[in-house]
Amino acid sequence: MDISDGGDSAGGADPQGELRVAQLLTWDGPRVELVGREVGLDRVVRWALPTDLLDPSPYLRGGEVVLTSGISMRDAASQEAFARAVCAARPAAVGFALGVVSHTVPAALTRAVNACDVAMLSVPPAVAFVEITRRIAAEQQSRATQERARAEVGALMDMVRRGHASPIVLREHIDGTLGEAASMWVLAARGPLPDPDGAAVRGTTGGLSISLVATGLGAGPDRAGWHGPIGWSGPVSIAGLPGALREATAAAALASRVGEPRGPRDLATWEGLIERLTPDQLAPFRDHVLAPLRAYDARHRTHLLETAERICDGAATLQAAADDLFVHINTVRKRVARIEALTGINPLEPRGRAAFLVALAARRD
């Protein structure tokens, strides 16, 4: 099973495992070239459809590279009509065969196709449409094979992460890709991961992309200059994979919430702890700590919630809170007693203060 060697056996799949229009332009053969504006290059290619119909839209399902020789398009009006019909079906791109009715792609066709943010491609006379169709089919088959392989490895990674299997089940993949006795980082993200330096054992599970990367290759994850919601673990041997997988997936969950890369050190902070709490986990603090104070303040025009917040954000003493609120210390003492009566929590006590800090974070969530 080919897990990953950092490249692509077919030369066309992107990190998401999908063929894009931009990759068609990198083929050595069959060769196609971009004409007109650089638009639609990130569109996903599903298939290719050769046609000389002026309106092939009934036969399109979206994502096709529509290939035409232009026989049915003798003037600008018919070229624009063809573009409108094709673009309505959300194609990946349009390819025009040179040398049949024209040695260049008609300008009106190019403008009309580009106006829909669809790429216009030229197909040299020596390239048959069937060559393009076969190449796309080969790319799709390669993609499907890679997706199955990564899903199989991802299932093993998930079992190891949950403690349902020994990390030994991944030894064959690790030894074959990273080398024996490798020290590695675990990278994880919701969605595609960027290509790391060197080889990687890749897996997908539950919407997560996971890569095992040898620590001796290239910069570490914290110095790779990556952007976006990527999480990583500390370096481990194969024996430490269960904890590293849990660490990387937790970091990925945190990264997905803040939109920036996160690693082990980010998990060991107050902010990291709060960010990792889900809405369901925060809800009891919001409903049973903040809500009673809000309701009491609204009925009696008091300032219990503000008092709790000043205590938690400040030095956690009666006098400090009184100074911040410009009231007598006895006023704060009475407010704290009322807060404890309503919530069962005293914000002056360490554990009570921690509960209020979580509750206040839930308010900001």
C-alpha cells in the first residue's frame, strides 16, 4: 500500500486529493495551455466531455472539462451562446481544439468563458480529446486509490489514539516511510494539511487529516511558517504515538477555533484550556453561574456580575475590588455573600474564582 512519499504518483492530485484545473497545465502530456485570464484554476475537475453541440448543458453535471472543436460556432454570437450554455452547468474549464476550424481560440469565446470565471484552454492539433479524457480518468483513479489508502491508515491512527490498538499496527507504515526507530511529530488539521518537508505517513479520519513526519527532516512545525488551523504534537517515538495523536488532535481543535496554528505549549495555557471547551461544556457555567446574577441585577438594579468580574480580573481581594468599583469594602462583602447565595460559588476562593473565570469566558464565547 502506498501511503505517501510527499509526492503524487499521478502528478495531479492536490493535498485534498482532488484534481484542479491548474494541475492540467502542468502535464507533460497531453499538453494543454491557458488562454485569456487566469480564472477558475482552482476548480475541481470531475471528468472531460468532448462535444460539438452548441448547447451541451443537458449532458453536463458540473465539474467537466468541456472539449470542443468549434464546428458549431461560426461567429461571435454562437460562441457566446455556447459559453452561456456551458457556464450555466458549472464546468471546470473549456478546452478548444486548434486546427479544426481555427488555429487560435476565438477571442469572443475566450471573453465569454472568462466572464463566467471559467478557464479557457487551448488543445494543440496533435492532442486527441481521448488522450485528455484518459489522463483525467487515470488521475481520478489515482486519487481514489490514495483516498482509500489514507482512510485505512487514518482508521488505524484513530484506534491508536483511542487506546483500542497498539501503535505497533502502524509500524509497517512508519518504518517503510520514515525509517526504523524514527522520532516523529504528529500534524493534524480539519481539512487538508500542507505538504511537510520530507516523507510523511498520511491518514484521514473523522474529517481530520493526520500526518506523521520525521523530526530530523526540515524545520519543526513551530518554525515551518505555516498559517491556518494546524495542530501538532511534541516529538515522540512510535511508543508515544497514542498520546501524541491525542495531543495533535486537541491542538487541531484549538487551532480550528482560533484560525491559527497551535502546538503542545498552547494547550498548556489558560487560554488554551478555555478555547478547547466546547459550547456544551461552557453552557452550565453560563446558565448556572452568570444567568442568576444577570437576572438578580436586572430585577434589583444591583452590580453583582460586575463585582464578580472585577474580583476575577483583579487581585481577588475585597479591598482591591472595592477600590476598582469605588465602593466601601463592606458593600463588596455583602455583594459577595449575595453572589454565593445565588450561585453556590464564592469568587474570592481559588476554586470559585476559577469557576467564575470559565463562566466569564463562556459569556465572551
